[in-house]
Amino acid sequence: MFRTRSAVALTAVLVAAAGCGAAQDQREPVGEHVIAYAENVHGTEWVGEVDLPSALVMQSAADIEDWVETLPDPEPTLFEPLFDVDLDEHFLVLGGYPRCTETSSIVLAGTGDDTSLVFEVTAPESDTMCAWSPYTLDAWAVPRSATDGEVPGSVPISHAGDTGTA
């Protein structure tokens, strides 16, 4: 009798979990990491002065140049990797976050046709306490094909546990 109840209870839990999983947002990683700029590295002290409440989307060399012009005395050669991206096939997403154990990725999040691009920050070691977390900017090249050729006007930055609406 106990085994039968246990089997029925286990089956009910598995069916409920499967049903919940189907309704949850899908998260598909897209893009390729291009470069990271951290405020604790010689030549990139300016990174700590950058404030990005949402990720910056750049789809042309002019967009990159316009952003670089807003920075306080950056070394121009630091941005060569951004200019090396084929912007006919890709667009750039640049997001910032305090980095201790955190990493970033670009994901397509949502369900069905209702998906959007999100700059996602995750911390694999959530119990680690850092005395200081240098502000870091990560640049990602996202294939235009991942968004059906559409370049989003903005990309939210989501931290683990957020809903992606930062």
C-alpha cells in the first residue's frame, strides 16, 4: 500500500513539474563574446565611470564611434575588437555589471513568438562574498539572424533571479 501511494505521489509531482516546465520561459544563448573591459585593469580605469542601466546596442561603426566619444580619455586601440565585428551580419550588445564571480551571456528569452533579447548576468558561486567587484563591460556580437534581421532598440540587463526588466 505504501509503495502504491508513493508511486502515485511521485507520478503527480512529475506530471506537475512537466506541466510547469512547458509554461516557463525558454532561454536560448545567442552570440559570441567579443571583449571585456574591467575598471581594475591599466588603461581601462574609465570603465567605473560608465553607467548602463540597460545594455547598449550598436549596429554600425558610427554607433561605436559615438559611444567611444562619450568616454573619458580611452585608448583608441582598446576598441579595435568592436570594429572587427562584421556589422553586416551582427550587431553588438554591450552591458555592464559589478563582477565578482558573475558572468554574462546574451539570451533569447520568452515563449513562442513572444521572445526578446536579454543581457543576462549570472553568478555561479552565489555564496562568495567579494570585498570589491570591479565594474565590467562585456561586448557580445549577436547574429542578426537570431532576431530575424531586426536589431532591438534596447536590451534589458537581467541579474540571476530578475525577470529581465531591469
